[in-house]
Amino acid sequence: MFKDPPYKVVCPILDIILLIKKYTPTELEVVHKLLKAKINLAKTPIQVASYVEFLIKYFVMHSEDLEKIIGAEDEGDRRFVLQAIYDCIVELYPPFRLDIICNDINSDIFMQTVASGVATEQKELYSEYLKRSSSAGKFSAQREKLVPSGIQSLRDIKRIEKNLKKNIVGQDDAIDSVIANLKLLAAGLFKKGSFFFIGPTGVGKTQLARLLGKQFSGHFYKINCAEYAGGHEYSKLIGSPPGYVGHVEKSLLAEMAEKSKKWILLFDEIEKASPKFMNFLLSLLDDGTVTDNMGKVLDFSESIFVFTSNQGISEVKYGDQLGFSKEKQTYEKSREEVMKSVKKRFSPEFLNRIDNFIFFKSLSMDAVKKIASLEMKNIPIKKTKSLLSYIVENSYSEEYGARNIARFIKNRVAVKAADAILEGKVPTNGGRVYTPRISKSGELELIRLTKAKEELE
């Protein structure tokens, strides 16, 4: 059944590499129906652990051997291990998250409830709709249904807002602006949206777009605009023109449009793109469509287009509100000066097609420490105050923001845990995390270690 090699997914919490089955589209549809039926047909409350174990059975290669990996008599430890494996699976297959499947079931129930309460002729229309929806033969159409829209109700919007504010630190105002626009889409007043994220480097602009992509539709793609600084590089997106190598090959945007018309398309560092690339974007921003090299109209009419830029940031002094200087200046005044720079760089035709200009603030020291704490969540080392201060002092800078924090943690902190794991050293208290200490020379070391039992024997 599984001809292709499995996906290899690192589960750092358990210190293992999971082998995740690589399903064909048809097989994936079958598994989804099985899992959905398990929940839909239940007459009594379902334990989350039960669903997790069911999911692991279908997605993890050699799942029968997992008991050896889990090997925990304590129920709390067992749930911890199962959750870690579950997180790895749904990171690879987002539509199988438990809350997504429940939303899918609830949506079906809602449609059936509505259908039962309308006039006879309307009921027939709803029945035909439900029939066609459930009997769609092609997986490409079914897959679109499997991926969550993320904005089916006010409850969904609040869930997205909570998730964004949990993972994007110090940018609540920017997130509030994004959420306000999602409400317009959820209410059906608008089909697409466009955001222009402005702010210093390393404060969360790209990360917000990435997380929004997961929550909005499950479809996210980042375009590095520095690669489109010349005149004709946008052929990478729509395909080579006639007479050029690769003309008959399907373009990148064509492949994306076949999957869905609902994407988060991130144009990172848009100020680096060429004027021709900017003109290419006008049609996309107008009605959400673009014509590829084969003359085919590609539909992204329900997508959100996000542009990030730090245009004008270095030209003004913002104080501790939007930039890095200690000189005080009002937030509104700073925005005005940045927008003057933005208007000089970009054409009115482009700017007039942007729905919202969203400003990101510089990060406070407390916010930076929270970011460091988030980056440490999968590292089995205690997040002490001294450790977080050590990370921030050695990795954060006003020039690059929090961008270097993850790199520093990987190269200077996580490697300490890796050394201990490979040397068979475990915490003396029998816990799951190591205790850090910053030496007088300013180096990180792990303390209170002992050899694992198997090595002592």
C-alpha cells in the first residue's frame, strides 16, 4: 500500500524520528472519512486520547511498536507522549486536527438543520447541494473541503485571534487589525483582502502571515521579492513566455490555483521588487486573478495578499514605540513619516489597491524574553530567568530584532541538551528537563546530571 518512502519527522521532545505514512490522495480521503465517522457516530463523549491513538494507528509506521516508545505507566506521562506524536502528525497533515474535523462535522449538521427548516422547494435545493457535496468524486475538490477555512464563525475568529496573540508577541494592535478584516470575510461582505505590514526587521511580520496561512485555509506561500528585482523574474510565477525554455511547463501559480483559490500569499520585502513585478501584481490585487504564460486565468479570488516592508523605518527615529532610538516621538507622527517614505517608493496604482496598512512596533525587553521562551518550548531545558536573559543578551539586536534568537537557541542552547542525550546523561531528579546554569565566564552548562540506568548496568 505504501510504495513511497515515509515522511521522516523529528519529534525533539521524545528524541525520536517518527516515520509518518505517505498516503495517496485517495487513501487520504478514506482515512479522513474513517476518522470523521468515528466522531460523528459517537453516542457518548469521546476521550481526546482515544482519537489521538486512533490517528497514530493510521499515520505512524510500525505503530504497534509505539508502546515500547511510550512505555509510561503513569497516565500523565502517557498523555504527554501521545500529544507529542499527535502534534507531529497534524503539523504534516493539518486537516486531521481534531478541532478541524469537529468543525467539519458541525458544518454538515448546521447545513442539515437549515435544510430541515426551509420551504419544500428550498429544501430540495439544499438536498441537491448536500448530495453533490458528499458525492464529489475527485479528491482535488474534496481536499478543498478538508482544509479548514478558519473563519466560518465568530467563534473561529476568536480562536484564530487567541492563537495569533499566543504566538506573536508584542503586536496585539497589528493582530487586532488583521482580525477586524477577517470578520469582513467571514460575514461574506468581501471575498479577498490585502495587508501591507510595515515595521522594523525581526518583529513578527512574516511570522504573523505564516500563522495566518495555517489558520485561514491551510494554504500559505512566501515569495521573496528580492528574487524579483530584475525585469522578467516574475516568469518564475506565471511561466516562461512562448519561445523560451520551459514554456510548456505548468507554472508555480498554476499549480497553486489548482489546489485552492484561498491562499495566504506573502510578498516578503516588497520594496525590493522591480517596477515590472509591481505592475504584474495589479491584476492580482484588483480581482484576485492573473493570466499565466499559457493564457489561462488563475483564480485566487478568495485569497489574502500580504506585503511586508521596512520601507522608511531607518529614516525616522521612533523612540520605544515603533523603532529603536531612545528619542521620544509620538506613534502617530512616526506613522506619518513612514507613510511619506512608502508613498515615494510605491506607485499610487499599487497603494490604492491595498486594504490596510498595518504597523508593527519594536519589541520591549519583556516581549523579547517571551519570544525566547516560545522558541524554547521543544527544548528539554528549564526556562529559567537567567537562561532567558542569557539568550536575549547574546542574540537580540535592534538591527535584526528577534530574528537571531531561534538560531542562537539551536546552536548554543539546544546543542547542550543534545550532548547530554547522546552521552546518556539524565537529570538526577528523574525529570524530563535539564537544569541550566550560566557560569561565571558567561557560558551555559547543564547541571545535576547522572548516567541513565541502562548505562550504569
